[in-house]
Amino acid sequence: MADSHAIDADDPLELFDIWFEEAAKTELNDPNAAALATASGDGAPSVRMVLVKRVGNERFCFFTNAESQKGRQLKQNRQVALCLHWKSQRRQVRVEGQVTELPAEAVDTYFHSRSRGSQVGAAVSDQSRVLASREELEAKARDFDAAHPGEIPRPAYWRGFRIEPQRIEFWMDGAFRLHDRFLFTRDGDGWRKVRLYP
């Protein structure tokens, strides 16, 4: 049976909030984990899991090393796709749009809200580049931590991005593969909604 919120919804962002709150109650780990797909300037795709955060009224934000493969691709091609899958709810949400950078103040606030260990890890990681050994990484983290007994400075390359959604699709599992799919497409200041075949 289809979710009545999805059938009646006119605003996909409000519907996302409802679904996310429900998923947060039943997903054992990281209900905000999502597959983020990016592509290089020549269209070669890449996908990985990220943790999606909310920053103010912006729902689809994430943070990364801008010098990583992901960061380099975001600079070359700002079009991205995101998919959250909540197995316990038998639902998924797909988001497509362009990324824009979050303001430095918002990135600073989030960076310093993380555990000290996570801040150190972000500061010492040459993300996506070749690492000789685990021991080298751990030594680098210990040395950096000892050299910064106070606040950990946020590296300039550690940045935040938000997806400006142009398409948001809600998928609900149905018996005999008769799934329910609702697609919202940006239409001026509002949204156009259609039901899709499964």
C-alpha cells in the first residue's frame, strides 16, 4: 500500500523530512548515508557513500576534501546524483541537481562540531592519493594532534557543498514489483509532480 504522505505531497522537501524522520527511527546505522555520483569533465562517472547533512534549510549537504577525486570532479562538473536507500522502510529517494559551495562560516561550524579525532583525520588525509602504509597515516595523525593542542584549524581544502535539487524521486516497494514512484521536477519556484511506472 502506498504511503499517503507521498500520494498527497506537493512539496518534496517536506516529504523528504517526513521520510527521513521515519528512517531515523528504524535504520540501525547512519540513516543519512547516501550514494553520491559525480562525473569528470569528460563524463567518466564515479560513485561513493557520503553522509548527507542538513545546514539550515538546506537538506542535501555534504563535506569533503576538495582535492580528492570527488572534489576534483565537482570542480569539473557540478552535476551530481544522490540516492538514499532505507532498507528498513523499503524506500529510496533519488536527488539530481547542481552543487554549490557552502559559505566558509557554515563549513567552520560543522568542522568544529565533529570529534577531535575526526578533525585531525580530515586535516592529515591527502584523500584519494597513494598512501605507503597505515603506520604512516597513524604517525601523521599523532604528530599533527601533538602539534595542535588547542583548536584544530580547518584545512582550506576541506569544504562543504549543497545540492540544489532539480529532480527528486520517491520510491516505495510494492508487492509483485508494483512499486510506487513519484517524481518531482523543479518548475520555476515550485514543483511539478508525476507518478512513474515502476
